[in-house]
Amino acid sequence: MIRRHWHWAVRIGDNAAPEPSEEATLRYIAMILLGLFIGALGTIAAMSALRQGTPYNDAIMAVMKHQMGAFKGMLDKNTCDAGEVARRLQFLDAAAAEIDAAFLPVGDDDRFRELSGKLRQAIGQAQANPPGSCAALKQASGDIGQHCKGCHDVFR
């Protein structure tokens, strides 16, 4: 009695497995190589994604840049509304509070913490003495900007 198994004829009672054809062997090797190639590409893509890190630090910088740009816009138009300035200082303060979490470790962590602390102090001073005029906003935003620049000069 003969039973068909795939494309090989096998007699019942034979213990020997049929030999795959040369074409089938080449197909198996090609599939293994294709699988290894796809796996290697997937590994490279995953490693690249992990190396890029989180975009959280970019988001923090974008928020801070936007708020500082808003201050510049107010100064350019000479429309420095105290309520709007206070609201934007709150955003700036919240973003500055996350700087260490977003960027550390950077190599010289103590220096980074020192500079980010000075930035938070400048923002805190501006919040404690809210700028009521464009001249006061210019001074406060200038102080904050100098502390931003101080960190960028060292770590950028």
C-alpha cells in the first residue's frame, strides 16, 4: 500500500524518510537566508529607534521656545498684558521643572543641574515680581534667555 506524503511516495513500513530533492534543499536554504536577512533588518531598525531616544527633550525645548517667542512678540507689538505674561510664565516654569528629567544624564550632571537651577530661579523671580510693563518684561525675558543661553553654550 502506498500513501502520498507531500510529493514523495512512501511505502508503509519503510522507516527511512525520503530524501528531499536538490531543488527543495535549495528552497530551504533560501528561506533560511531570507529569514536571517529580514531578522537582521528588523534588529537594525529596532536598535536605531532605541538609539534616537525619546522626543521628550525636544518637546520641552519646543514649549520653552514657544513661550519665549510669545514674549518677544508681545515686546515687538508693545502689548504686554500682565495676565498673558503670568500665564506664559507658568508654562515656562512647568517646562523648566522637567528639564532635568528630560535631559539627564548628560555627562556633567552636576553642571547641568546647576544651570537648570539658575534658569528655574530666573523664572521664579519673574513670577514673584510679575512684569507689569513691557520694560519689565524685556528685563525678565532677557534674564531668562541668558540662563537658557548659558546652558546651550555648555551642552549644545
